[in-house]
Amino acid sequence: MGQRGSPRLRCRRRYRIGARAGGRRLGGDRGTGGSWARLPLQPFEGRLGRRRARDRRDISPRAGLRGGDQGATRRHSALAPGAPAARPTLGRQRLPQSVRRSLGRRAGRPARPQGKDGRRRHGQREARQLHRQRPAGHGGGRPAAGRARPARGPRETGRGAGIRDRVRRRLDRVAPRRGLRVSAADDAPRAPIAVLFGGPSAEHDVSIVSGNAIADALETADQPVQRILIDLAGGWWWLPAGHRRDGRAPAVYDDPAALGAQGPISAGVATDLLRAPQPQPIVFVALHGPFGEDGTIQGMLQAAGLAYTGAGVTASAIGMDKAVFKRLARGLGLPVVDWREISQSRWDAGQDAVLADLTAFAEGTGDPRLMIKPARLGSSVGMTLGHSPDEYGPALDTAFRFDTLALAERYVSDARDLEVSVVGNDPARLELYGPGEIIAGHEFYDYEAKYTPGLSETSPRAEVPERTRAMIHKIARDAYRGIGAEGFARIDFLLRGDEVYLSEINTIPGFTPISLFPVMCADGGYDFAGICRRIVELAEERRRTMLRPVLTPGDLPR
């Protein structure tokens, strides 16, 4: 029935709240973090700015965007697609410029800031920008939301094309969350940030929403930002300085050239361009799904010596692969729902044998329902609840449209969906927020429940007993440490009565209007821009601590 991990770990353990004190401890609870590993950054040359204390000051939010569901045929005004010419004129800031120049400063801005001579001599700060030219990036700091269905092009023929269309239709109707706040700008100069979004995965559109929301928030905090789109074919596009999504549908990014973007550029050339400026930018990885969350882009950036946000190569790969993560979690003694793994090759070789094994597995759980999903994908893409053996086959066919490995999990009836935000690099000093709760409008939290307005509800603080909250935090901390995660992550749970089950870890959670991760971080004093800036600070911190000397032939054990 596919791989299941060690046979000795087949027994199902329930993690109950209030277990006796002498019970088994969760793995990795020591300050140094139990079993965790990470791949160090490669050395690189470049000036590093001094770290600044993060600004958590609350300011009044700007007026919220108009919300509400306007139906399938009429999109929300903030999400309706429009031609680039319909946007406000940006003057000199929209003048074409080279890719290299756009990383260092805003377009149309001279090398030195406007201001009178002798500022430093008279104890005054240097000017941060031209006084009479306010950049378009200094707006309300609204998080982006939604998407529209694209016209199918020649590249929309892969196994992820159909699901992208369906997800886009639902994201078109997601109303933006009101009143997200951003931090006040810090006067200290900051290293530029390159925000990567898009990517060649079925979660391409979700990433466009997340990436633009992050870039908007950082720019509002006066952070130099370069937006970089990775298209479905893997080409990199430098978007022009001052670019903002302004609520347009993600489908407009199907034609980056129409947005004034420069490209497509190969990944190798792109990383060379990112390495060229001094100081080098911090890369904010806002990619979801394969390529962005599975260690691929992390390995490319690490090999290029570029600092980037979030988990490293190893932790990203483990977090993306649900089968590997479950095996590791069970090995650490963390409570996970029992499962089976089915490879596409085994399914193709003998479907009857696979279905017989799944039927026997379900009978052993006492419930014929099985949750069947791709092993390496997110956003509930390709996920199906099989109610009986005759539904297992179609559910597997759906999962295999997106991956070559599928999971069949025991269904936990009447369970609550909870999420926890984790922030930090040092395993001994992690920040945990939540749990938040999702009340799905369907039998489970599928993509329709996620993207249909009004169908599901979310709460940033679930009503659970304090001992349950403490137990969930402990499991989340151990899971984060166990895979060697860094930066930030969202960890998902199922709660039924006093039984807690670890579901999965997301090393690059969403930053969309329906995303709980940034909202839960408000418990730590972070507004939307504040948590984005904190994630950048953690990337800078890791770059400083992980620098290693360049080896010479004399260093080798010859």
C-alpha cells in the first residue's frame, strides 16, 4: 500500500489533554531543540546594514476596502481586472530603467536625497525621499486580495491548469479584510527587498495575492522593494518601480510585459542580477506550492549566497512533503492521524489491490471515510473526502492530477480546524500565536470552503481551555524545531474533544485576506507590515550568524 514509514510506528496514539504527569513527553522540548537540522547559507561578499529594533507601534488603520460578494459575473470593485492605463499616472517613477538600477533606488530619483547641505553637521537627519514627489507606494498599505479567471493560453495546459481556473473564480469573489494596519516608517536606512511571487505551481495566483500584499506593506513602511514575478514557465520578470496590484485580478499577470515588466529572465541570470548590487537585497520568498515551498528556490538562493526569508532547504522540503513530515512527527512522538501512502506507479499497476488495501484500512478505523490528497501541494488543491470504497478511486485520480504520491488519511469526524503562527530562528526563543480557528462551511475545508465568500468563518483566537492551548503550542514548537524551521510558519491541527492531532506545517503561509497567519500575530503587537518586517529581520539575522569563511586549497584535508 505504498510506503508507510517504520512498521514499529504503526500504532495510533491519541494525544489527550490533561494526561498524567508521568506520561511520555513530546520530543524536542529542550532549549536546543531535539532533532532538528538545517543547511547553512553559503558565504558571500557584501555590506550588511545594522539591525534595527522592530517597530510595533499601532497607528490608525485607513478606511477599509469596499467588501461584499457581488456574484460570479460581477467582481468586487477592488478585484476587478483593468488595463494598466486605467491606473493613476505615476509620472517620472514609471520611466523605464535597467533591472540593476531598480534594485538600488526608486525610478526617477537622483542618487542623493533632496535636502539642504550640512544636515548632519546641524544634527538633522538626511532626507529620505524627494519632498515634492510622493511615491505611489506610500498608500494605505491594504493587503491584496482575490483573483480573476484568466484567458487560457498555450501554457495553461498542464495538470494544474484546471484547478487554477477554479481557484481564480473563487478568489475573484473574496472580499478584502477591513482595517489591516501597517507600522509607521523607521527613519533608519534599510537594505532593499526583492519579493518573489507567482511560480510554476497550481498556487500561482494565491502567491500573487500574498506577494503583492507583502510588498505593499513593506513599501508603506518606506522599505525599498523590487517585485519579481515568476511565471508559469519559470521565467523571472522584474516589475517596474512603483508597481502596485491595486486590486486587479491575478490574471493580469499572465502577460507581464503588458504591465511593463522586464523579462523573461532565466533563473541563473536572475540570481546573478540579485547578487550584483551592494548591499545585496534580502529575498522575501512569497511563493506557494512546489518550487517555492519545497526547497527548490531556497537551494538556488542559497547556492547564490543570497539571504532569503523563511525556512531553509531541508526544512522546506520536509514541510512540503506531507508523507515525510508525518513520518518525522510520529518518530518524535507527536500525535498524527494514521495514513497510507499510494504512489501513482502502484496505482497504475494494480488499482484493485490498492482499493482493497484502502478498504481494509478504513474498516480498521471504524469509519469508511478517508481523506485523500496529493502529498506535496497546499491550498486544499486536489483534496477529496472519500465516503466509501467506491469513491476512493476517483479521489485518487484527482490527487494524481497534481502529484505522483497521494495520502489516504483516517477521517476525524467532528474535529475543529485550528492553526498556530510560529515566528523565530532560535528554537529556544520562538514566538507562538493562536490558535486561530476555521469553521468550514463544508464537510471539510476544501477550496470551495476557502474561496467562496461567506461560506466559512475564521477567528484569530479559538475558544479552547488554557491547558489545550498550552498543549497545542508545545506540539507546534516541537514540530517547528523537529524539521529545523526558521523564520516563520503556520502549523495546523485537528481537535476533537480532548484529542489533539498535528495535521501539517506550512513554511510559507498565505498573506491573503483569508489568511490567519498575519492576523494571529497581532497578539504579539505586530500589524501586517510589522510581521512582514520581522520576517525580513529574521532573514538578516540568519545571514549574519550563518556566514562562514571561504575555503582555500590549504584548508582541505590533503
